[in-house]
Amino acid sequence: MKTLYWLTRDLRLHDNAAMLAASQSDMLLCVYVVDPRWFKPGPLQCRAMGSHRWRFLWQSLMALEKSLRPLGQRLHIAFGEPETVLPELVQNFSMDRVIRSRQPGTEEAGQWQSVKDRLPRTTFQQFETLSLFTEGSLPMTLEDLPGTFSQFRKQVEKAGQRHSEALRIRILTALPPPPGFPEDNRGECPPIPEPKHAIAFRGGEDAGLARLKEFVFQNHSIATYKETRNALDTWDASSKFSPWLANGCLSAREVAKTIEEYERTETSNESTYWLWFELLWREYYYWYALKHGANLFRRDGVQRKRRPWTFYGHRFMAWCQGNTEYPLVNAAMNQLRETGYMSNRARQLVASCFVNELELDWRYGAAWFQEQLIDYDVASNWGNWQYLAGVGADPRGLRQFNLEKQAREYDPDGEFVARWNGKADQPVGLHLVDAADWPV
């Protein structure tokens, strides 16, 4: 059997069910498709992929290609639309099967279906590689997925699935040969921009595994995680696993297995549990996105709550550029724009400001995060924005943070604001309205 493996958010060899299935072939073509549409503005005024995301992704692709070569493989990187590129490769190399990892998101589902429609005689298979569990091992059906995370967590933990067989890890040591080494057009991909600041994150499987080992067993930061996780700008205050998880360089099951090992050999406390707790949040949003489909991206959210959202272009731009009346928000937005990352606490604060103080349509904020964040995850990003906007999985409804109180608590000496230039010289006020504003 000849197999084309369409790599997406599974850029690793460890714990990769799709790669394991691909290894059961006579010939194997490993393909990653860079879509030119990612780099063009979309309907919400943002690109699907900005420079920081692109840099991390490219590093991850180069790292994977390096890992594939000792196994007799290489990575075919194509620049084009998957709906066109993949059928051509299947036909040119007479492939019998196309496999990929299962993806949340309507665009991803649409592309998969489009490729299937163009290749009616080809076998198609999807595998769970982004999640802790498979759909069949969940303690509920996807249709019955609870409307809140708390209900989901209780059912998972009641079923005893924290320490389950789902955490078994498989490592590949060999792969079948490719059908030759076809030339690709990776040279047409956008250039990789140089970062303005020294970046602590580097893409790739080895880097992700190294960070996991560093945070858990070398620095023992996991043992104090619950106390430090809300820090705005400290490297070891939080795990920083998310960029590697989002790109599939690091397996969620590998993280869970490492937490379990630490609790068994070192210590088990509230902090070690809390890292598992947040890994489970990520899991919930994965299934949440698969259940709700297009409703994840609609203005009124999965709750169908109609709110008087409005779009003010100058407010949106001020928020993106760190030029609002709120120094803490500005600092966080400057950090995001210049590095592609911000802390979990900062994300909640800037989103609350966007929805409540600036009174903007939450979807534009989610789209800006999609462009900027190196750890962008379609399910977690849009699910969290709906949550903060009061149209998603939060049973309490619309949430609003007191920004002055948050600044006193998390940046009492103003160090974060000073480091990221949060005090705008001429901040854009809320009173400005111009003819370009329109309600939605």
C-alpha cells in the first residue's frame, strides 16, 4: 500500500497515531502544505498567520525533516492550496491512501472533505493525535459533551481516566521509503522574518520535549505552578508548553505521562494537579470545537446570545497597537505584537478590556490572536474568547475584570508596564466615533 501522510498539527515522531499508521505501508510520502491564504487578510481584518507563528512553524518543519532523514524519509513541503496540491500528488504517485490527524475547525473539515471528493477511489483515514483521549474513550458521546468544563472534568475524573491506558506512548524507529524524493516548491513560501527580541521559544519536537523535561524534572517548577502561573512575564512561572502542543511538536499524552511520573517519583500536590487541570481544559475545548462546528465562530456563540456588539475601527487598532487608556493592556498587547506570546492572565485581561471597556465584537479580538500567537490553537482560542464574551462555555455569562485592581495585584511596581512600554503618549479615548463605525 502506498500512503500519503498529510501532516498538519502533528509535527513529531513520538506518540503519533497517524505516523504509526503511516508506517504500515509499502511506500510513504510525508507532505506538509503551506497555504498561501494564511498570509492574506481575512474577513475580520487579520491574517490567519503572522510572522511569529510562521517563524515557529517553519522551525518545527525543519526539525521534523531532520528527524525523518535518519529513517529514510524526508518532508515534502508544498506551497499551495491543499484542495489542489494533495489530489495532484496522489495521482502523480499513484497513492492508495491519504491519512491525517483529526482537526477541529470548519475550514480544516471543509478542506478534508474537498480532497476526499476529488479522490473518490482513494482510502481516507483520520487519527486522534491532538488530544488526551480518543472519542471512543470519552466517558460521554460527543453529542452529550457537557456545556461547561466543570461538568466535563467531573465526568472524566469520575471515570478514572486521569491515569488510563490512553497515556501509553509509542515511539517510531523505522519508516517505509518514499516514492522517490519529489521536488517541492517550498522556495515560494514567505521569508522567515527576524525577531525584534530574543525569543525563548524555538519550534520542533526536540525543543518541546526539552522544555517539558526542564519545567518538570530539572527546575521542579511544576511543584509550585499553582502559585506562580499568573505571573505576567516570568519564564518558569508557567509551563510554556502551549506553542509545542499547538503545533503538535509535543503530545498532550506525553505531558500527562510526565506529570504522572513526577507525582509518583517526586511529589504530588495541588500544583501538579493544576497542570493536569489546565491540560484537561485544552482537552475540553478540542471536543467542544468538534461538537459545535461553525457555532464556534459565530458572533452569538454556541449559546446563541445576541449582544449589542459594535465595531469601532479606531478602538480595534488602538488595542492591537497598545495605544489604549489602559497601561497594563497596552503592555500585554505590545508584548504579543513583538514576541508572539503573552501570559494566560494577560490574555484574560486584554480580552475583557476588548469586550467590556472597548465594547468590540469579540471575533475581531480572536482573529488578532490567531494572527499573532505562536501557540494559536483553533479550539482553545475561539473557545476562550467566547467564554470571556459570555456566549460560550461559561455558566456565569459575561466576565469583566477590574483592570486597575489587576494591575495592583499582578504588576504592583509597574515593572511589566515599563518593560513593554504600556504608557501610551497619546492614547485613543473611548469617546471618539467616526463615520466608519458600524453596528454588527
